[in-house]
Amino acid sequence: MLIGKPSDIPSSEITSKSAYREFLNRRRFLKAAAITGASMLGADRLAEVLEPRTRADAAVTKLKTVYSPLTTTGEQLTSYQDITTYNNFYEFGVDKDQPAKNSGALPTRPWSVKVEGLVAKPRTFDIEDLLKLRPLEDRTYRHRCVEAWSMVIPWVGYSLSEFIKQCQPLSSANYVQFLSYYNHGVEPWATRETDIRWPYSEGLRMDEAMNELALLTFGLYGETLPNQDGAPVRIVLPWKYGFKSAKSLVTIRFVKKMPHTTWNDESSFEYGFYANVNPNVPHPRWSQEYERRIGLPFYEQRRKTLMFNGYTDQVAYLYKGMDLRKNF
Ligand code: MTE
């Protein structure tokens, strides 16, 4: 799927997603029909073959969006299918296909986000109010996982800074912590498959959080987020490795000291607090020089990883004076 220059087209007008979906549906159907014989498929199985999208994203709805000048790449978009079936969301299992299969029961309505800690007045935002706080922008960003795969995703949201201004943090707040939803009943895979200390926790220094690229994200491809991508609200930080972008947020806490973060807790020498994309600092177990762009033909997947994932002009000032060989 190649969508000209995404910056020119609001995602609400992008039709290629459904065209691509139709194409996939038909291809899968024909393949299955050839093997099994369509007439022999039961109703459930037939629906599954015709509808490769998961039950978890069945509830997505269209969002009204506006163009954002912060759309930063004209690269080919990763398909909706890949963005929503190749995920990291360990609360729903550690394999890439599990979040799409297992996150159907995530209760995304009603939903609220609690703001606490060093703020003028702690308060709770209802998701419907958050959706109306600012115009929702289409922003296409590169998305680089620490595991050396990448995508190009047309997100929908507005700058986290706009939300932070509403929270009125005190001057003593040096960091902001993000906590994800956690409920053992809904997410039994979290403890069955990992030793992680839940809920998922991430954090940013305040000036990083105020950078306009940091996106409070409600959707992708012009629709609400499917559960497996962090519904109903997550953060997206395109210059950092993907694990910094916590999903399904329920608490945002303003704090004085650097908060603990999930992957740093798990393995501090592998996953730092800053976790800026940096091709010059290898992960202890693999190089970060190259990445694999998901969804492209095999021979086109490999590409050089860019410093700050290509966002140096927008974010380098944040790290002046820091040793970039160490701030991993
Ligand atoms: N947030 C929560 N709550 N749980 C997770 O396991 N995984 C992180 C991040 N946010 C994760 C999370 C990692 S490792 C990555 S790479 C991105 O989400 C993946 O986002 P995606 O599945 O939408 O591509």
C-alpha cells in the first residue's frame, strides 16, 4: 500500500486502508477456499476467514481529524493489518499476535485518566472530555522498537504538552510518570507469561514531555485505537524506542524524582530511562544500526536506523551536554 504523501491527506479521507483490507480478505478467502472448499466451512470459520481483523478491534469508530504540520515522514505507511496484529502489549501475552487475539475484553468505556502528584489540583479526566480537549491531529510518525523492527504509523492525537498545561503541574515537578491499566482478571497473561511488576510504568523528564512531538494518542488511520494498540489513550514518542510509549493510560503522575520504569526495572543495563533511538549504541545483545521495516518485501525491509529516529532537529536540544553514548 503506497499512499502518496500522507501529510497532504487527512486520515479520514484515506480509503486505501479499506481497499487493502478488502484485498487481504479476498486473498485469504480464496486461499482457504482452495484448500478446504468454501461450502464446507462452518459459519464461524467462514467469518474468520473473511474477516482477518480481530474481535479486539471490532469496536473502533471514526474520529474527526485535522491536518498536522508535524507529520514528519512521506514514507510508505505500514498497513493497518500489520499495525494491529504485530504488537507488544505484554499484559495480553508476549507473542506479537497475542494482543490482537486477547485484548477484546479490555473495558475502554467508561474510561478515565487520573492526574495526581505535584499539580495545582489533582483531577480525573473522562475520556470523552480528553477527546474534545483539542482538535485531533493526523500525525504520521516513524515507530522504532528496541527489538530493531519499525513501522510508519498515521496516529491521531494532540501534543501531550496541551494536556499537561491543563494539569497545571507545580514547578517542583521534574518528571511525569505514565501508568497503564492493569487488571489480572482481564489480563491473566501478564503474570502467567512474565515476571514484570505491574502496572506498566513509563516516564519522561518534564521538558521531554513538553516537546511538541510527544503525542497523546487516541487513534490511528483516522479511527479510535484498537485495544491491542493501547485503547483508548496512549502516548507516542517517535524519537524514543517504542517501549517508552505506554498504552491504555489510567494515571498520569507528576513527580520530583525520576520514576521507576518497567523495562528499566526488568533489565537496567539493556533498557535505559531515556531510551532515545540511537544507532551508535548497540543493545547488549544486538546492533541498533539497522532496522527491519515491517510489511515490506523481504529485500526492502532492511534500512539504516537514524539518530533520534530521524527527529534530531526537533529533539536534540533536550540532550545537550549529555553523553549520547551512555544515555541509552
Ligand atoms: N504499554 C504497555 N502497557 N504494555 C506493553 O507491553 N509495550 C511497549 C509499548 N507500550 C507495552 C506498552 C513496547 S515494547 C512497544 S515496542 C510499543 O508499546 C508497541 O506498540 P504497538 O504494539 O502499538 O506497535
